[in-house]
Amino acid sequence: MARFTRIEVTIKMQETGMVPVFYHRDANVCKQVVKACYEGGVRVFEFTNRGDFAHEVFAEVSKWAAKETPEMILGVGSVIDSATAALYIQLGSNFIVSPLIDEDTARFCNRRKIAWSPGCGSVTEINRAHELGAEVVKVFPGSSVGGPDFISGVKGPMPWASIMPTGGVSPDEANLKGWFKAGVHCVGMGSQLFPKEVIEAGDYSVIAEKCSQALEIIKKLRS
């Protein structure tokens, strides 16, 4: 059962400005990554539903995080159907992120009052996501869809849209400046925040520092 309401999720996404996106088949690695992000100031984290038995990994991480990183809002991404959403919500997911719009998933999340962010690639899809109850809409893949220019274009006729681009976002100022200038609600960030060599070396302090630096940049850009 979710520990945070969808309103709390939406607000914290905006306050933090960044949602790390990560998956590893080893639950212990996931725990260390979540902890590093937490120490770096992150309070919203997306576990991606990738690989065999991913839900078992999440179940272990979810129970651990509730005790060890109590303010961290864990959610699950790469969810493409309502059955998978139901499974992860039962295991403690506080929000669901999808790469696409699935109406059954929207209805299920709304019944449970769980935040749902579907992936969209056009103004029509964003509008449809709003109709289905999405507060924060994911633009995916962000750089391929059109990057910051696309966000700016959408915000013209739809200034109320809360958009989270994922894909093509990196923790450097030059990249983040374009997204936040365009008016994003927050950004999703994956491989750029978790270099493969850092994960393999188990040097989690690097991740904590990357998160801290990225959040400082976001804070600076917003001010």
C-alpha cells in the first residue's frame, strides 16, 4: 500500500525537480543506489520494471526503504498494463510511470488514488492523459520527441501542463538549463546519473555527489 498520496508525490516531484530512474537485478545494489540518492537530497525515485523477477527486487527494496530512507517516495516505471500496476501498488509503489497511455492503467490508478504519469509524444496525447487523470505527464523519449523546444511549444497553448521529460536528460548545467527554461515540472534521469563503471565499482558516493550537484543546479536555475 502506498505511503504517500498522489498529491504529495506531485508536490515533491516539483520541489525536488529530479526523479532518478534506475533498475538492477541485485536488490542490494538497488538499496545502495537509493541510499546514495537519498543522501544526495533526492526524495522521489523511480524503480524501472525491467528484467525477470523485477517485482521481487522491488518488494525487498520497498520494505527496506520504508525503514532506512523513510522520506523517499518510491515509484515504479516501465509499467504498460493495469495488472502490472496492481502488482507494484500492492508491493508499496507510491506512483506509476508508463512509457505510453493505457486507459485501464489510468482507471486502476485513479481508483486507488495513485499518481500515474504516462509517456506522451504529442499535444493530443498529453491532452488525453489529462482527461484520464494524469497530473504529471511524462514526455518520452524526451530528446527524440523534440527536447526543450517541444516542451516550450506545448506550454504555449497548454500552460497548465506539468511535464516530466525522461530520455536525453543529464546532470550538467548546460543540459538542465534548456529543460527548466522550457518550464518542466521535473526531469527524469537515468544512465547519465548512474554510470555503469560507478555501479560496477560500487562507488556510491559518486552517485550521492552527482545528485547533490544536480539538485543545486536545478535550484540555481529556478531562482
